[in-house]
Amino acid sequence: MSTEKKVGIFFLLALIALGVMIELVEDWHPFEVQKDYRAYFNSAVGIKVGDPVRLAGVEAGKIKAISIEDNRVRIDFYVQNGTTIKDDSLAEIRQTNLLGGQFLGITFGTESSPDLPPGSEVQTREGANIDQLIANLDRNQERVFGKLGDLIEDTKGPLTDAVGQMRNIVRKIDQGEGTLGRLVNDPLLYDNVQVATADLKVILDRLENGEGTLGRLLNDPTLYEDASSTVANLRDISGRVREGKGTVGRLFTEDRLYDNASDALANIRDISAKANEGTGSLGKLVNDDALYDETLGTMTRLNSITAKIDEGKGTMGRLVNEDDIYRDAKTTLNKVEKAVDGISDTGPLSALGVVLGTLF
């Protein structure tokens, strides 16, 4: 065998030995101090020996062994010296990304919690693995799509009818039928809208220029000044009323009005109580039915008397309705007047004779 072949075989063996050494002593750190811990899980799907151990996302060690102990999965791992694990720190199997890869994640814990000594058990928290997520997704998908399918099946008939009715409505609108169809297809609507827009623009221009009553209200500062003056006057009046000035102020601030009103209400209440009890004249008028009967009889008799007078019956009726009595009375009064004038010129007997002669 030539020297070149010996050198080549030696180099090849050296490469093979180097690969074996790299594979076997990859995690061998003879000069590095390590702290060993253990954790127990109900399930450890996907994680394997050599996977990293990360403290709050920072790699701090590796998994040394995975075994079954008392129907639970035991994971032995180590962390580098200087890594502190608290008594209330939690270990959880987590995924590196959605494509795969897992690691053992550990939380910081609270600062007041004591440090966990090496060789101790770290508390764990079960995380959802990819199998559980897929199973939950399948179960939720089955539930949701099952209900959705039932809903679609139940509403299939009404939905078909609604679509048919909507198609019929759209066809009528497209053909110009009905009010909405005429609005959509009639060009007069566009013309009317354009005219209305032009008129509205003219009105707005006039308002902006201060023309008309509304324009003056919008642009004339006098309105604001008058309103300010009115508010000031109202404020002054309310201040005077609050201070008790004037008649209205005295009504608001003096207690005498309230006392008088209370006394008046008390008197009214006393009078109404007496009236309800039938005490006094007002009480008898309110509660005695005989008054009503007497008043009704009196009104009946008055109606009868006025009816007779209106018909001309009796002396009063003739006095009201006949003109002859009026003329006779006037004639008699004239004669009495003449007799009185004659009495002043004659004696008593002559006067009496003249009166009697005049009358009879």
C-alpha cells in the first residue's frame, strides 16, 4: 500500500472519529457547573432528550432524561450555574413555533420567594399540545358546522322564497313599476333634484349675504347684543328676586305669604268640613235635600207665572202685553197733574170736588 493511500485512510478514519466524538460529547462540559432539577407532567408529547430549557425565553440548560414514574412523565434537566429558580417558578412544555419543536419553559417566580435548591422538584403547569389543539379544533368545528348545516337546512325554504321575492322586486323596479321603480327610472326625478339644488343654493347665498329676515338673524350682530342684554336683565331681575326686593322678591323670600296661605287653606278646610257635616247655613244648603225640592218648586211656579204673563193672562199679563192700559194710565196721570195744579188755587172742598169731578 502506498503512502498516499495510508494518508487518505488515516484522514478518513480521523473524520469518522471526529464525527462520533462530536455526537457523543456535544453536551459534555467538564468544566461547567450544572444544577439538576426534575419536573412531572401528565403528558410530554413531542419533547425529547436534548431539547432546551429556557428561563423566560432565554436558554439556560437542557433536558437530560425522560422517564415514566408513578403514572406520570418525569423530566430530568439541568440549568447552568448562575440560573436562579424560585420556589414558586412553574415549568411548562411549550412550542418553539407552529412548525414544530418544543422546549421546557420556566417562569421567574416572585422575588420574595426563596430559591429552589438543586435536585428539587419544580412545580409544573400543563400546557395544551398540538394533539389537544387539533382535537379541540375538530370537536369545535364539528359542533359549529353541524349547527350551521342544521340552520341552513331549516332556513333553506324561507331563504329561497325570500330570494325569489327579492328578484321579483328588483325586476319591477327595473321595469319602472311602482313608486320606487318610477323614482329609479324617471328622468324627471333628476331634473327636479337639480332644480331643488339650484333653488337651495340661491337661498343659501341670500342667507349668507344677510338678505331677508332669516339672513338678518344670521348675520346681524344686533340680535346677539339684544339677547345678551335680555340675559343680563334677567340675571339682574333674578338677583333682585333672590335678595327679596320688590313684590315678587318678597313673595319668594318672606314667610308671611306662606303662613297666610296656610291659614287660608286651614280655614277653607274647616269650612268644607263643616259644610260636609251639615253645620251652619252653608252646610244645610249643601246637605239638605229639602232646599233643592223647595228651589225646584219655586222655579216651577216662577216658570208658570212668567208663562202666564207672556201669554197676557191676569192683571200683570195685561199690563205687560196690552197698550190700552198704558194709554189710559198716561191719560189719568195727565188729569191728576191738572187736578194738582187746580188744588193750589182752591180750598180743600173745592179741590176735593175738582179731583172727584176730574176722575169720575
